[in-house]
Amino acid sequence: MEELKKELENKNSSFLNFPDFKEKLTGIKDIFVVFLLIIFFNVSSIDEFLRFKKYSVFYDIQDDKSTLLFTFFKAMIITSLYYMITYLLK
């Protein structure tokens, strides 16, 4: 009976101290940050705020669509925020 208790304790402690577990948790944290940033920037109110409809460089008024330059601008904002958030989380 005591051997079973020791065996269960060893299994539980080895699960919690598993070295790859921390690495996987770090990877999931990065994925979660990217997921939240993408969701945040695709919320319609934020997306409309960032469109800069006044500037024809970012928004094509005739087609009522964003330009490719706006896509790059938005990607640079998301990349900068991702870097800052991951830097602060480490």
C-alpha cells in the first residue's frame, strides 16, 4: 500500500516538474497574445478608427476599401504591440 502511495507521489511530482511543460506554456502564452491582438484589431470600432478615411493613401474612397499600405501600417502596429507585450511578460 505504501509503495502505491510513493509511486503516485512520484508520478504527480514528475508531471509538475516536466521540463517541456514550461516551454509549452511559454509557447501558448505567445500564441494567446497574438490571438488577442488580432481579435482586438479586428473589432469593428477599432478597425474603423484606424482606417484614416481622410487620407487617400490608406483608404480608397471610390472603392470604399482599405489600401495595401493600410494593411502594412496595421501590421506594423500589431507587431510593435506584440513586441512590447512579450517584452513586458518576460
